[in-house]
Amino acid sequence: MSLKEKQPEDLKLYYTIGEVSSMLGVNASLIRFWEKEFPALNLKKNKKGNRLFTKVDIQHLKEIYHWVKEQGYTLEGARKKMLAEKKMKSGNGRSGLESERWNTIQALLNELDSLLKR
């Protein structure tokens, strides 16, 4: 079986706005609105102009959803919270993306360690 025939979600690089809105349980229009309100969401677009979401973009949207919908933050409050967390993540000498990759590597190492101890 080739890689194209079997493509688990882990290997997918980009998601459509429809897929993301289903993941979050919100309308696509809300995601487009948040894109305008949160400069940290710097989405890529294909030649047709369709938005392409990475896993990092989806994580940002989940955070925005949590702050606005679940915690009751205003949009301004959520923007400030997002900026503060971004500064905190990059405060260790790594960029936000490097820090996220490092955290993923650490989580994988912890998981491997727990599997080896069984």
C-alpha cells in the first residue's frame, strides 16, 4: 500500500476550513472572523484563495475558542492572552515553532520511556 493510499491524519500537512470548522464545532464564518481579529493567525492560502490550516494554526484556533467561548474572554483579552503566551514560549531562547517542536519531542520521549518501563 502506498503512502498516498493510506494517509493518516498525522501525515496531513494542511486542512481545509471545512475540516477545521468541523473539528471545532463552529461555523467557517467564525473562523474567518477570528482570522481578521487575531494577527497571530497568519494562514496560508492556495492559488484559488482557499485557506490552508496547519496543526499549529488549529492549535491557535483551539486556544482562541477556549478563551472566548469557554472562559468568557473578550476578543481583546484573548488577543492579549495569546500574545503573552507567545512571549512566554519564546522566552527560553527558542522561537515559538522551535519551542513547540521541542515540547513535542519531549512528549514523545516521555511516552517512549513509559512504554519501555512496562
